[in-house]
Amino acid sequence: MDEKNVIELLNLVGRQWTLPVLDELARGARSHNDLARAIDANHQQLARVLRPLVSKHLVHRKVHEASPPIRVYYMLTPRGKAVLACCCRFRTLAAGELDDAM
């Protein structure tokens, strides 16, 4: 991965609402409505966050059309789980808990 890709990924993860979305999806698949409620974001904000996460393959979007109304669910991909694990490490670093490891 070149430097440009790393910076792009860090910028994506650093956007408002991204970490709360990833944290919530780490608990399992969520519908759009449940996810909006869980992170206390409106539907437009959530859509703006989810679009790039889906396009970068951090989050998988699944549409259930079995019966009306159509429901859309989101879940972390393996790549999304790996990114979230890195974010957890950054949180630990930011809290100063890895001073011995440096």
C-alpha cells in the first residue's frame, strides 16, 4: 500500500460518525434504522458515512427484499474488522497506555 492509500484510509476513518458506525457494526449486522438510532445520527448523515465505507469494502450492504418493506442491513467486512482493530490500537496509543511498547 503506498502512502497515498494510507492517507486516504486515515482520512476516511477520521471523518465524523465513522468510528461510531464501525464500533456499532462490530456488534453484528444492523439495519439502517437501527444503526442511525444506535449512533444518534440522522439518516442523511448516516448515508454520507456509509457510502464511502461500502465503496472501500469496509462495510457490506445487503438488501432484503423478501417482504415489504425492503430492509437494508450493513455489516463489517474482514477488511473493515482489520481497520477497526487498528483503530482500537490508535485509541490505546492516544490514551497513553502503550508507552512501554514504544
